[in-house]
Amino acid sequence: MEQDVHEYEGSDVTVQYDVKRCIHARECVKGLPTVFDPDERPWIRPDNADADDLAAVITKCPTGALHFERKDGGWEETPPNENTVEVSHDGPLYVRGDVEITDEDETVLLSDTRIALCRCGASANKPLCDNSHLDVDFEAPGTVSEGHESDGSTDRELSVIPTHDGPLHVEGAFEIVGQDDGSSYHAGDAWLCRCGGSQNKPFCDNTHVKIGFRTDDD
């Protein structure tokens, strides 16, 4: 999992942009085109908007590629009250909450409030999405397949553990929501497909074993 963070200094706000996590969702460009303009250099100009407005738009970035630091004492981003995993149509799993990605030895790899997780199996920056689903023509509905309600963890902190050559193990109180139809599944513990092959998406059905899925240790 790689990072490539650039900082853009403004009078009241410093914007951090991680190139490796951007999948061009364009929430920033649509929200504040006077600040975020890919045709300009620098492409981020923090002083072209009110600090509160800029902060609000940055929190809409679904991948966590954008973050901010306030210099003016204004409000800072905090985790939402509930953790959610949104299953996007033909795309990644968008996670919002008090989230940590850890390895199987419990070493913290990333802490954030917004993360996009690969579920097509092709990302070169696993477990994060890098838009490879577009290159491989990944197709999967943004729905939640039927499943029982989990009696697992009620911990407000959400732990995402990418298992070696296997699924994403998600622990903590959260709701999985389908982008297409609003279908949902309340969970405390779930194993989510990231090989792209499960017939029970977004849940793992062990297809990763059949197709020889490899993660290269993320």
C-alpha cells in the first residue's frame, strides 16, 4: 500500500492530496471548481474559497485522497457516529467511520475516516482501490446479498484486516449499504470479497481459493 502525499498551503487551510488514493470521483471539482481545477497549476488553490466551505467539500472525497489542516481554529473532521461500508456499482467498497486497516499481526497500516477498498481484485495498491476496476471491466451490482444479521463486535472502531490471498475481514459495529437500492446489512463481523469472483458479493464465498487469487502481501 503506497502513499504519495502533496501539500497545498493556504492562509487558513492546508490541503493534503494523496495521488495514490485518488480515483477521480470528482467530488472536489464539482463542489469547488474555483479551488480544485485539474487544468491549472497548482491544481489546488486553498485561498479561493471560504475555509469552512473548503473543509466541507474535502470531507466528501470518498477515498480519503484529500484531507485538510486548519490554521484558523475552525472545525476539524471527526469520524461519523456510525460506520458504513457502501457497495458501489461496478466499483469499490467505500468505507466511512473510525477506521483502521491493520495487517494480520495487528500492525496499523492506515487510520482514516474515509477509505475506498478494492473489490475487483486487480488494484496495484491493494487493499485500496486504484481504479483498476475500470481497466478490467469489473461488473458487480451495488447491492447487498441476503445474509443473517451478525452478532459480532459492537466496537465503534472499525478494523479492516486484508487477509493473505483472501478476503477483507471487517470487525466492529457497521452497516453495509447497497449504492443501487439502499439494501443494507447490519454487522459486527464480516468477510468481504476482494478477489472479484464471489457469487455472493459483497461477501466472500471462497472463490478466491478456486481462482488462485494473490494479494502480494498488500
